[in-house]
Amino acid sequence: MIFPAPSLFPLNGLEETNLKYAVICARYRGKWIFCRHEARETWELPGGHRETKETALEAAQRELYEETGATEAVITPVGIYKVFDYGLLCFAEVKTLSQIPENSEIAEIRMLDTLPQELTYAGVHDRLLRWVQDWLEAQSTKGLVP
């Protein structure tokens, strides 16, 4: 499936109630974490839908654990993205990684230096990761790397 290119907006550009998703570009020991859903053979960034009465940041924390087993991470909002709906784009520096929870729909994770060729959301997750990498570089230039 071909997805439209995402747009990126500043964090204060939209009301929280309009954010339906959270995507997390998570790094562990210098490598990016990618997930493979049990129903697919392709790879994606951790993330998912925001549940009722949950903030987008809470959704990011929950999804990161459910899809990777990250039990300790520093999650930083980077921006708001839109493909079909709006979502919160975050960066996470994972400190502790355990097993993927038993009830997860994620079959496995991989830690990689670069994007896998077999992306579920090609044209979306690659652009989101690039935005986070650019954000990290800007933070590093300012001496503010999380």
C-alpha cells in the first residue's frame, strides 16, 4: 500500500484531543528499534492508537512497552505528524529492554543502524525517523541531546 507523505507540525500546533496516534523512534544502545507485527513480514516503528482518557504521551509510553518490552525509557515529544489523522511523534532513549509482553501483537523486534528495506509504512516511517534524526542533530548542536 502506498501512503501519502506525512506532514510535520510544531508541538503546540494542535489540541491534544486531535491526536489519534503516537509513533516512537526508539533507540537502544545506539541502534533503532523496529517491530514486526505477527500478521506481517515487514518492519515498522513502535506506535499505535491513543486510547480513551489517555494522553498521546501516555499512549507513546504504553505502546513502546507493549511493542518492544522497554521497561525504562526517556520519551521526548518531537512534533505532531499527519498522514490521514494527527499523531504525536516522539524520540525514546531506551534504558532497559525486557521481553515483549505475551499479549503483544508484535512477533519480534530488531535493533538496526539503518532503516530496514521491508517497511510496512514506506514513505511514512522513513520520513518520521529522518525528522527525529534531524531533531537529534539539532539538539546535539545546541548541547541539548536527551
